[in-house]
Amino acid sequence: MSNLKEISATGDVVTGGDGYRLHSVTVSAAADAASVVIRDVSGSSPLLTVKAAIGATATWRAGDVDGVFVGTTIHATVTGTAPAVDIEYS
């Protein structure tokens, strides 16, 4: 079973586990372009960047049904004015 969380600001999406599987990331931009950078922990190397143009939505989906392994934390760095970012993980 997967979890879905919507965020609008930079921070940890989920933390404290033995590892997570990232299934999808969707960014919906508002009045300006928006992006989200997914990292294993804050300050680590980026694993994934998803960008959406003004008023547009962009989605990334894992190519494997099991998702992509991420360590003990899924951290998201969000840019843009009031974007909606949906992150599906298990």
C-alpha cells in the first residue's frame, strides 16, 4: 500500500523509516514556474528534479512498480509561489 502526501514548502516528506519507495511526484505550478528536488536527506545530492511551467502540471512516475528506493528520509526542496506538490511513497 502506498501513501500520498501533498506539500507546498521545503521539508521532510517522511522520515525515520528503514527506507522508502518513491512511486510518483507531481508538481502543479501557479503564478510562476515551480519545481521540487527530491533528496535522501536535506543537503544530500539530488535524486530527482521535477519542474512545471507557469500554470502547468508535471509528473514523474517510477518505471518499476516497486518504486525507487530512498533511504531513511524523503526530503523535498520546493520552489515557486504556492505550488502543490504531491508525493506518493511506500
